Amino acid sequence: MLGQIDDLYKWSKILGTGKLLTRRTFEEQIARTTVGLGPNKYNSYYGLGIGVNNGWLGHAGSCPGFSSYTGYNLTFGYQIAVMVGTDIEQNNGNLAELIARNISNILTPIQPIQITKQV
């Protein structure tokens, strides 16, 4: 898969608003069906193919040498897209997600992205 930061930024709004889905399917996608399973909590859980985290809908990914995060804030409509070329190991998530969390602390201090360590 090839992409640029602009693509990731555009995708964050499409993913976060459910633009490609019916309203009912979007609501199913972000439903709290996994709360209580593993690290999933009421305000930080994984829906159907999307992370729901303190008002942010997004997804992180990584492979050796690269990490990314894209997110959309449901309350304010803010978008975050981060791509990082790195080989630095992070104990609490990928580096792009940590950067996104710091950006969200500035954009939405009452709704920052919370990183949950995965099992």
C-alpha cells in the first residue's frame, strides 16, 4: 500500500464520520461491544476495525521502521494524521500514536487520546 500524509488526513475524516457507511452500520462500528474484554474500557475500546478513544476515532499501525496514526474527534471535528519513519521501540504504543496523543492534548485538553497498552 502506498500513501502520503494527505491521504491519511483525508481518510481520518472519512473514517471518523462514517461517510462511506449507513448511519446504522457506523453506529454498529463504534458500539461498545468489546468493553470489558482485555484492555477495552468504556471510553477506550476497539470497535469494528476502528479504535474509539475518549472521543477520538482512529487507528494506529506499524511495521519495522515505520509507524502511523490517523484520528478524528467526534466532538470538535479535529483530525490528526501522523507518519513516522523510525526504528525506536515504544513500550506504550507506536511513536506516531504517542505524537498524536501529545497533539490531542493541545487540541482537546478535555478529550486527549488515551493510550492503552495492548496485551
